[in-house]
Amino acid sequence: EGAGELMFRSPDVPVPTLRQNVTSPGGTTAAALDVLMSEHGLGPLMRAAIAAATWRAAELSG
């Protein structure tokens, strides 16, 4: 059962709770999430990628 299926089958459970329920403390997923959720992790990377795409779209539209 994947994450999407788990979310589908548990619509009343908040996503952070589902994540905590399947993440072993001190495990490999927890280590990866620590990096992805850090101040230099996935959030800033996604914002930079979206900004670059927006800038390029404006440039291409003339």
C-alpha cells in the first residue's frame, strides 16, 4: 500500500499524522525527511524552481 492509497483510505487523518505513523523514529525515512524539511531542503528548492520557470515564461512571452 502506497502513500496515496493510505491517504485515500484515511480521509479524516491529517497528512502529518499519517507520515508520523509510517516513519520509524531514527530510521532512514526520518533521516531523509529531516533533510527535505530543513530550511535548506525541498521548500526553498521548489520556490527557486517555480521562480525560475515564472521568469522564463515571462521572458518567452516577450
